[in-house]
Amino acid sequence: QVTLVESGGGLAQVGESLRLSCAASERTEGNYCVAWFRQAPGSAREFVAGISRGESKTRYLDALKGRFTISRDNTKNTVDLEMNNMKPEDTATYYCAASTYIYYASALDRAYEYWGQGVQVTVAS
């Protein structure tokens, strides 16, 4: 059973960048498909990006392609989310999730059985 801890959230201005990190208690490559979701107040949880269990094949919400990048660092057991050119609509709580059920990232949150506690990201205009 993996434990996930997110970090790196905070306040950003429009156009700035933030990097979120999801620290896993064990190696994720080969063991877990990992994804980032976000949830804004009053909205449903939304898939942001994911990375496959192996091959490091990535998947993104279409609207975020080109601005967000997900990557894995096996030396640190982290999966990071680089967010560039941030917009007020990126304001949300961001969650890291991991799954042993799937190989390639799914946009369905029910595909993931492990979740972090979430980290707040606020983008000020």
C-alpha cells in the first residue's frame, strides 16, 4: 500500500509557474499508474494529467496540453506536475492518485485506489 504526499502548492500570479510534487512511499514506476486531479470549490474533481505504470507514457486533459507537464523521478520516488502560464481557472486543490488496477492513465477517479491529502493552488489575477 503506497502513501502519497503532495507539496509545492501555494499562491501564484497569472502567467507564473508552480511545480507540484507527489512523494510516494515506494517506487511508482513498474508498480503504479499515477495521476494528478484537481477540484475547485463547487466543482467535480477533474483529471489533470497522468503517467503510465511503465514506459512513462503521459496523458493530459486536452485543455491543459502545452501548459502542464507530468514527470517521474525514480531517484526520489516522486511524480511532479509542472504548471506554466498559470490562469485563475487553475485555482483548485490538487490531488495525487495512484492505481494498481490500470497501466495507462485514466481520467476516471474511481480507477485510482490511493490518494494524497491534496494541496491548494491559488492563482491571483
